[in-house]
Amino acid sequence: MTLQEKIKSDLNIAIFKRKPSADFLKIIVAEMDRKQSKVLSNDEVLKILKMMKEGAIICGNAYEINLLNQYLPRVLSEEETSVIINNIIAANNYSSRDFGKIMKNLDFYGPALDKKFAASYLKTVLT
């Protein structure tokens, strides 16, 4: 079952059971339906959910954040990311000229790794 199918299934259950989460799940589904393609890859759905989570964080809406977190993968902490980056640098003897190679190695961790933090951490480590 894809992430898109899971969310739509959860919406149907929430509507049937008259759960309060149904309203926000409708918004998530509507946001997914705005895309040109009706069938989205998990990566596309994750981008939508991350965007919605950023908005919920800005608004301080804990309920929406918790609901979105149910569908988002666990993100590695900054400490865990730092350790991973340091291990990659040490294992490959990378230098400041290898920024792109290090970032490419981080692709292995997919959405579990915060690329923005990784890039800023790399800039401080490699200088």
C-alpha cells in the first residue's frame, strides 16, 4: 500500500468513525489531489506532508504536527546526522573540495536525514 493509499484509507476510516482527524485528513488528500498526476509516488507525498508540517510548525498547531508525524519517517537528530557525516569524511578521507561527494553519500539516508542541517554542518566542518 502506497503512502497516498494509506492516507486515503485512514480518511475513510476517520469519516466512518466520525473522528476529529477526518477534517485535517481531507485537507491532506485535497493537497495531494491538486497535483497533476492523481497517483503520486511516496516521495511526492512526503514532500507535500513536509510542506504541510512546516506550515503547522509556523502556526504552532500541535494537533496537525502530530497527525502529519504519523505519516512522515523519523528524522535523524542533528547529533546522529553529525556522527554520520564525520564517519563518511573519516572513512573516505574527504576534504573541503568533496562537499558534493559527501552530500551524495547522504542520499542513502533519504528523507530520514535533514539535508539543510547536513549542508550547514558540512560547511562548518570543512572550513
